[in-house]
Amino acid sequence: MDKRYQPDLFEDKIYRDWEKSGTFTPKAKGEAYSIIMPPPNANDPLHIGHACFVTLEDIYARFERMRGKSVLWLPGTDHAGIETQYVFEKRLKKEGKSRFDFDRGTLYRMIWDYVEENSGTAIKQMKKLGASADWSRTKFTLDKDVVAMVVDTFKKLYDDGLVYREVRLVNYCTSCGTAFSNLEVKHVERVSPLYYMKYGPFTLATTRPETKFGDTAIEVHPDDKRYQKWIGQEVEVKGLAGKFKMRVIADRRVDRKFGTGVVKVTPAHDFNDFDVYLKHKKEVPGPKQVIGFDGRMNQLAGKYQGLKVMEARKAVVADLTKRGLMEKVDETYRNTIGVCYRCGTTIEPLPLPQFYIKVKPLTQRALRALKEKKVKIFGAGYDKILNHWLKSLDDWNVSRQIVWGIRLPIWYEADKNPEVEVKFLNKDKKLISDQVGELLKNYSLAEIKRGLQSLRAPLTAKFTVSPTSPGENFLQETDTFDTWFSSSQWPLVTLKTSRFKDDFKRFYPTSLMETAYDILIFWVMRMLFMGLYLTGKVPFEKVYLHGLIRDEKGQKMSKSKGNVVDPVEVIQKYGADALRMALVIRSTAGRDKNVGDDDIRGMRNLTNKIWNAARFVIVSNNTHSEHSRSGVAPAAHSGSDSDLKDEKFKKELSGVVKQITDQLEAMKPGLAAETVYFYFWHWFCDECIEQNKQGKISPLALIKGLRVFLKLLHPFVPFVTEAVWRQLPKTEEKLLIGAQWPA
RNA sequence: GGAUCCUUAGCUCAGCCGGUUAGAGCGUCCGGUUUACAUCCGGAAGGUCGUAGGUUCGAGUCCUACAGGAUCCACCA
């Protein structure tokens, strides 16, 4: 054995041996234990967060496998709809192209090919980390059978009356070209000048003067003495685009102290104002959209048509000022605005018909399951947060205006819905845009279908929900599902579509869901209620939420800060075991952890310590055996003193085994890692081996102790322990991964 | 505005179903190399466990208030 442990000499070979041995596949018999891996983005290389989940899940897979359970750790990758399309579009842009140059079928295939090129990387890297997942069961979220089940789920929801189509204001990113759910909008504080402008007989304060062309009413507080006489009246407003008549309505939501106590109502471009419209439907006209989905003012904005929102604001402010209609401007006013979590563009509230899922009936069951402890959350305070969300969740907008995803199984009959708006590339690759009724006069439906880019059906359009085309004459909705809609069914879908027919029966509900706390609401919550809806059972019994990995100073890692720890580089430098141990030791559920080079180096030292302790114990044991064979027992090792010490050693050792087993069972892997580290180094090495040198503990007891420690250490540092294991005289399992956990 | 979490050695953090002298890693200081490991060993310094109350025979560990910090959520134009 070398003087030092050199990970790169062992890791790849050991991993291949594990794979060949078939231990990653669940045994035919034994108590079932299952973990569904959170599918990483198929298109992204591994980052430190992945290394964290791989380590934690692998610890439990190995631990339970060694305890004799039939362990399934099922891996997969995610198509990551918006993320991936966003990245792909950036590439297109570099080539001077955009998604509008392609029909949706072609674009989809292009992204598919692009993702396929990269999809092996993440899996290869997880293997580098030692992940003992069953790769033969790997699933991709756009696999045919997965798509079929997701679509079926939507149909079931629809048949159960839990799906509806509605025009509401959506969170629309004009840069990504799609709507988002509320959860995907980030709120940031910005300076938004507050403009006090003259408005008919009033002065009102607004941060969005450019939306004035979409105003449909004026609103005051019902008890506001200043404006009593106007309530219910129609007033005339002379603005930049001629004269308008507008009704003054009263609502308690108006804050009399803010601005002048007068609010303009713009239902097409403000969430509050849309609610006001719904509440005062009888008094005010419907939403009047003046900003298009391209983020530019439309024809209703008169001479401002074609300007981007911010340009229009500038122009409108300038014109109002010129005409003396601007009373004052508060330039320091700050408010929070929504921005796209992906690209940071200001979210534009726009009216759009979308498909919504009614969540109340679903969340009720999840709340009950939580209350009855059918599922237990590990992570500081996150059970409360989950509970709070389940109680207050809004209906779920699942429509996305992107190509990279699962298309909604919604069909519009072309003849019967002539007002459906269609964009498509004709045979000459020219983009044509019009209502389908008009288009059919000049084009065949087949040509439209072939070049289809997107369609937008009015709310009144009749549709059919069907997994396959209901007939020749139908056009399929071009919206795709929110990625989280398919992810929400992941534990169920992966097991149901498995090529092993028993998997669902054997492994559902799964034993453990392990993921980062930042997707508790996006993913875990939705899996919980969808799993309950589809199977009547919780999808997982335990949820372990790990924290974010930060740099040694506690700063978030980011490319711009240049403090990103690349797991692959770390593995090359210190070995996979060192990285794994550094990530997990002293970590606590739900809390962020700082990891720096020092931490990893410290754990590299542990792997070397394991190696060298083994080196000593093995040599010492061999020497002892030789003495035995020659019939000359070394004097120091004989006598009752040594036997007595051996007994004490064994007793303490079994105490250590119990402690670590208990900590792992209690979902405290960070503490278990620390315990095993401490007892191995400071007890086994510093005390027991030293005592052996003085002849107080026998080499035989020591080598038995080493075997136990290798097993205890194995889930945390699988490579070095396996490397040492093969240096030991063969007494039990050939591979440590298949050995039995000490009792 | 609401919610959650945190405050323990110079730094980063464990420990908390309450129970003898409060731990680790890194760092600092002193000493050590006749072969398991200098990626090491032995030893030392360093903490009134945020503040103030309370519960208790006994509290970093439970409760309350306060202070400071972090994060998440929220429609004041």
C-alpha cells in the first residue's frame, strides 16, 4: 500500500466494479426503500448544489442497502422548459436567428438535439461523485411514456372539473415571451417616480402614466369628503389622445392618504385594477389592452404606438409636462415591482386566456396528510411554511407560451372557431398571422398545421380535451405545460412507467424525498397534493430539505462573483470522498452551509487517515499471524490484560455503531458524519491504535474494529473505504458496498 | 405589512425530547519525526452559549419580551 491515499488511482475503477456488481439495482427481496432523485436540468453541468443532493441521497441509499433493504434510487433528468428554451434562444441570437424563424415542430426538434448533446454530462458527473443510483431506470421528463401519463393526468383533472380556462391578468415576460405563475415572479424594490397628473377635474398620482390610454374608470374612497359629489358621475378627461368619458367609482381599497386619493383604473395592466373591474363590472367597461405581448404600445395608444413601455412612459411624461398637465413628480418614490426570475425583465401584467387548475380541493387533502403526519418534513420551520402555503395557494396557471415542453392536449376545431388567431410559416417560410377563418380562404389546414408557430384562441372558443387528435380538422393548442406540472407527478410517473412492472406497487409511496428548500413550494408541495390526488397516498413519507452551499465567507456562489466551487475540479484535486464529507459534515436540514477549500482539504486528510490507519492495522495483523503460524505468540499480546482491553474496546465500538445508526435514522446525516469522523480519528486512531502499539489491544480486535469503521464510514466516503476493504483478508462480502451494516 | 429562521471559542459551525468539568474543523502558541499517516502526533491558550425576565431541584437546551442579522412572502396606485 502506498504511503498516501490517491483518489484518482481508485475512484473510476471502483465505480465500474460497483456498477458491474449489480448492487445499484434493487434486490428482488427485502423491505423496500426508495428515493426518487430530483431530476437535474438535462442541459446543465453539475454545480455544487447537485453534489450536495447526490451525497445526501447516496448516504441513505448505501446505508439502507447495507441494512439489507431492497433499495431503489431512481435517477432522471428534467427538460427544464423555460430555462432550456431561454438558453437555446440565446444561442440562436448569436447566430442571428430567433425562434420566430422556425415553426414549432422544427424548433422543438432543434432543442431536443441540443439537449441530447449535453444530457450525458450531468449523469457522468453524478457517477464521479459515487452516486449509487439505478441508471438502468433513468427517466427523462419528455420520454414518451412520461408525456402520455402527464397528459392523462390533465384529462383526469379536467373530467373532475378541476380545470378551467379563463382570461385573467397573467405575469407576462415580454422578453421570454411567456406567462409565469405567481411563484416565478421575483419582487424587487426600485425607484419608480410618482407622477401627479391632471386628470379631468382631478389630479391623481400614478407610477405608470403610459397606461392611461387603457384607463376605464376613476376611483376614490367612498368616504372621502373631497370627492363625494363626483361619485357615480361621468367626467370628461381631455388627454393626449383626445377626450374620454369616464365614470367615478368608489371603493374602500383606495388609500385616502396616498397621493391625492384618486386612482385611475387600468384593468388590462394592473392586477388590482382588474379586481376592481370584476367587482364593479356593472359600472365600468372591460379591460382595454394598450400594451401588446411584444412589450410595445399598440394602436390604442395613438401616436405612441410601437414604443416600448419605458420609452412610451418618457414620451407621455414629456408631452404631459409640455401641456401643463403634470402637476409634480416625486422622483424618490420607491415601490416593489415584479421581474422575471429568469431574465430580470419587468413583468407586464397582461390579459390572456390560460388554463388554470383549481387547487383548493387538492390542497385540503395535503393539509390533512401533513396534520396526520403521513409526511414528515425535516428542515427548520419548513413544515410551517408549507402549511401556510397550502392554506393560501392561488389557482395554478399551467399554460406556458413556449415550445420546449409538453403540449396541452387541447384541440380547437378549425371550422367552428374561425376567430382563432394563428401564426405560421407558409411554404415560402414567410410568417403569416391572421384569424384562421380568413387564412383558410388562402391556405390549406395542412399547410397551416405544418408551419404552425403559435395560436391564440379567444375565451369563447370551443375546445376538446384529448390525448390524441380528435380529427383531421383540429388544431392543437400551442401552449405547453408549466414544467412543474409534469414534475409534480414525478414520483408516481417514474415508477408507473418503469420497465419493471412491480416498481409502483413495491416502491410507492417512496421513503424519502431529498431536495433543496428553495423548491419546497414549486415542487415538493405540488408533488404532495398531486400524489394524493392521483393515488390517495402521499408520494413520500419523509422530506429532507438541505440548504444552499455558500462559499467560506457565507456568500452565495455566483459566476459574477467568481466564487463558484466546481465539483468536478474539487474531485480532481481532493477526491470525491473529500467533497462529499465536506458538504455533509455538521450540516443541518434546512440551513445553508459554508464550504471553502480549507473544509475540503480537512476532509481529504480524513481519507488519508483512513488509508493509513488501515495500512498500520493490516501490517500489524500480518506480523501477528506470522508469529502465530510459527507458534511464537508475541509476549505483549498474550495474557488477560489484553483480553480485558479487547472486551472494553468491543463494547465501546458497539456503542458507536448504535449512535451513528440512530443519528442516520433520525435524519441527522450531518451529525452522523461528525460522530463517525470523531470516533474514527480521535478514538480508534488516537487511542486504540496507540494502545495496540503498547500491546493493550490485540491486532485481531483491531482489524475487526477497522472493518466496522469502514462500514460506518462507507455511506459518507465510499471510495476510500472500498479501496481499503479490498486490501483486507477476505472474510465476507467481496465489495464493501454489498456488505452488511454492523449490528 | 406578514411569516420563518439564526445569534455558542479569533473565523465557520455542531450540540438543544433540560442533568456531571460546553465540542469539532480551520487559525494561534509550545513541543515532537527509530517507519501507519507532517495530508501527522502530544500539549496549551481561547466561550458569564445576543440581552432581560420566567418555568424548574437544575437551562446554550423550554417560555416571554427586547436587540441585531438572514431568508421568504405581500396588489398601496
